[in-house]
Amino acid sequence: MDPAFTFTVDHLATDQALRLPCACRVRTFRRRTLIALAGRDARLHLIGLCRELWCSECGEPPFVGWVVQTEAESV
């Protein structure tokens, strides 16, 4: 099995996010948002199957995405 298929939301660093495109836009989900919507154990290669992440505008699931660095938040 390819090790890339074992990465979960919990593997993302606190300063990382996922950019997920659909038919009408690209949305950025921070790690904590993904944990709330999909759970820590949601596998990244299957994240598009989580209905909570489907676009409310066009109804499309995001099957392809990429990891990005987020800006540091001030406390």
C-alpha cells in the first residue's frame, strides 16, 4: 500500500490547510475546521467523500486538493 494513502487530517501541521476546488470555486479549510467537519481520522485521499465538505453552491464534491501553509494567527 502506498504510504500516501495513510495520511489523515491529524497528520496536518497546525499551520497547514487544505485547498479544495469544486466546479465554482476553491475553498481553504484550516486543520481545526477539517477536524470539526470530518474528524481527525479522516483520510486525506478520501476527504472529498465527506458530505460536509461538498460545496453548498454547486453541490460538487472536492476530489482533488492540495496542502498549503496558512499565516500565523495572532493570539
